[in-house]
Amino acid sequence: MAYKLRTRTQKRPYVSCDDDDDDDGYESDSRRRMDPEFTRNVRPRRSNTLITESAEQRRAGRPPRRTRKSTPSAGEASISGSKPGEYVARTIMSWLIDHGIIIENEKIYYVADREGGSDDHKQNKREVLMKGRSRREGVWCECCNEVMTVWDFETHAGSVLQRPYEHIYVARSNSSLLQCQVEVWQSNVEVERRTFNEIVPRDGASDKHDDACLICADGGDLICCEKCWSTSHLKCLGLESIPQGDWICPYSVCRHCNKNDKDLQTCVQCYKKYHFQCILNYKEWDLNTSGETLACDSRCGEVHEKLQSLVGVKHELEGGFCWTLLQRMEPDNLDFRDRHLITECNSKIALAWEVLDECFTTIIDRHTQINVVQSVAYSRGSNLNRINFRGFYTAILEKNDDIISAATIRVHGTDLAEMPFIGTRHLYRKKWMSRMLLVTLESILTVVGVEHLIIPSVQELTEMWERKCGFSPIGDAVSQKIINRSTLTFPSAVRLQKALLSTPAGSPSAVMNADVGSENCAKLAGLDLNQEYTESGDEEAENK
């Protein structure tokens, strides 16, 4: 039978289980420019209420489709962003202070376990090696009267364990900083920020499908997948006419045989479906050396292995900077020796989100009302493929444990990677911090073997990215790859591509506006990639 298209006028309101406590009431300006139906409701001050309303609804005099109110949660940070002229360090110590778990300037000490007692009754005793006081920047040491990072405090105490958060204790509560981090991570506000985005249609809805295209994120005449809630435009799929029979989207069939059945598994890296038998039939994996795999082919398996080996590991750069690749991890059923790394990684995910929230105005998906940047930073999954952000990594740039720049990236096998957001805190702008982070990311992707990096851009800035940054319009080959992958974009945005494997090492693909633009700390309206930057003063600013 011929498949019937569902038009934009048949949209249904959704109910999302996500309750964002940090929406500031301002929708993104770049979203408004990209999407004619996206409206900005300007308010004189911060608000906890968001109203999403299309132009057609206003003309028809209908009420707004949705009103959402946030509910205060215990453990919410008292400081969500810096004010103009004020800079607050984004360190784990600052994060714990903001959440009220520790108090600034309270006594802390570094301890080491020492065995004591007789041979028959040996027990570990804590020996205090160094005393200090908590600071947002780290630890104030009593013996030398200096503020240093948590890691330097451990070295200063003469320890080589490289587990400072586990061995630094708060005198008042007798809890380690590691326990304090776990307490914040398990608080209501943090749990809500990483909860699965379950999108449920309201009672009486005609169907459960998404109101936006999986490929371009816009509405209109959409064809619906018979196996999941995804929808797409015929044009985005490269089809000229409505297909006969059932249409199944690329995320509901085996990537090797294009069949759908109950034996499908999900790739741990690209999240496409596959049959394990197809791996054997198509010789996509050398089981003699790799054993049983959770990846759809050897390339995805190698990419996943290389990226995971980088997660949580700090890499030093010149000038006292360092970069770390992060991804949210749950400590359940993991070896105890990984607990320190995982806890620190999760805490820095929360801090990276605060940095991005400081850099950008809130971007709310108009169809589902989720906070897009927050969902990407926490790599939140969803039952809608379009807003399923599992697989996103966050790269951070630090100096003295202070996170100053953050970027989000998702790698779709070796074919392509996407980077929708990158931002730098106001104090470090015009100093090429995002450039430093971007060069690092390009180096990582090149080593992993990723062929292309794609970004979204507004139409009026595409010439700038092509001329100054080496990007180019999406070619037919990359366009075909995007059809089979869910990549984050916005209506009216233009995707650009850059070939990574042909880029000389250390050559940045772009210079971000968050570094070389205005030094004030006003939030950027949407994607950092969509902001113009000045041509003068770049070299001078970097050399200062």
C-alpha cells in the first residue's frame, strides 16, 4: 500500500519526563534565526517558566502548546554562572562548595593508610600527612601558606598514590572528597540532568512519532518509521516518491543486511543495529584476535577502544594547560580501582555543563522541550532517535584544575564526527583557548582514523567557514553518510564538512568566536560556530 505522509499541521504535543531546573527563560537567538517558527520571549529578568509557541498558533489565537515550570531540588548549586566582571573557578572544589557539601575555608587533611597492630590483629590506621583548608581554586596549605591544586596538594604531602580525592578528608564530616563528589552526583538535581529523555505523547494523540525530521530536524510532510518513532522528509532521504509498503529508518535495521528482526543488537559506538551473524558473514571482525564484540564492525570497535582509553586521562599541554576527554560513566559493577577516575570524570561532566551553560543561552527543542546543550553534555539517551545523544563525549581544557573551555563531540565510526558546541569562559576569550582545544580534538580524530568533521552553520556565515577555516559544503558522499546517521542540527542550519585525514597535524579547522570575540561574559546566542569573529588583534591577543 502507498504510505501516507503526515503533515506539520498534524503535530502532537509531547510530555517529557525531563524537568530542567536551570532553564533561564531565554530561547537561543541562533535558533530563532535558523527556524522561522522559533520565537524568543524576551524577559527583563531570569525566569523558571518557558513558553513555546509557534507563529501559526499565535495567529490562530490558540494558547501556547506547553508551559513548563521547574521544581527546586535539594543539592542544587547556588552559583550557576558568572556575572559580568566576576570570575568563579570551575573546579571540583568549587562545585562541592556551590552544592553545600563542603564549606569554603574549612579544615581538610591528606591521610595515608598505615598498617598497625600485631601480626594477628593488623589494621589500617590513617596517618595525617598534610593539613590545609578548602578553597574554590583547590587547597590552601598550612605549612607553606599557598593555594595549590588538589593534585599538587597530594604531591606536596609526599604521596605518589595519584588518588587525591580519595585521601583528602573534610575534618568536619570526616568524609573524603571522593565521597563528597558521589553525594552531589547522586543528588536530585544531578540525577534529573542525566535522566533518560523519555518522550511520551499526550492522551488522545493519533500516533507516537516525532514531529521533526531525523535528518534535518525540521517539520513538514514526514514519513514515519514502522519500527520506531523516527520520521523523515522524502527529500532528506533522497526519495522522489512515497515508498510502497512499510518504510523502516536506518536505525531500526541491520546496517549490513537491512533486515529487521528480534535478533538485532546495538553497536556500542555508533548505536546502529546489527546482527552478530552478519559480522561473521561479512567478515567484519576478526574473532580470533578480538573475541565477542559489542561493535557493529572492526572499525567501530577500534574507534570505541581508542576513545575509551582516553576517557578521564589528563594530558599535559604547554603553558600549564591540560586536556581531558570525558564521558558520563556509572560506577555500578566496575572495579574498585576505577572508582576514583570515574567519580572525577562524572564531576567534571557536571562542571563542563556549567561552562557551556555559562557560554550559551538555553536551547530548548521546540517539539520535546528538552534542554539540548544539557542533554548533549550529559550524553542523555532518548526513545526518539533524533534527540538520542548517547555516544557524545565532552572535551575540556583546564589550567590549574579550572575548566576554561569545553566542546562536545560524537564519533560515528570512521566515517565522520560531529561537533555541535564549543565554548570558552569569558576571562580566557581572545586567547585562543578554543583553538587549542580544537587542535587537540582534530589530532585525536585523525589518530582514530575519522575521515570528516561536520559542523552546523547559519547560511550567512558559511562563506566565512569555507574561506577562513577550510570547511566546504557537504559533498554527496558525506551527505549519504548523514542520511544513515542521526547528527545534531537545527532547522535552516547548513552543515559543513572538513576532511581530517588530509589536514596537516596541528592545523586548526576553525578559530572560535568565544575566544577572539567580545571579552564580556554575555551568553552566546546558540552555537559558538554560528558567531562571527573579528579579524584584528587575534595574534596580539594570543601573544599577550
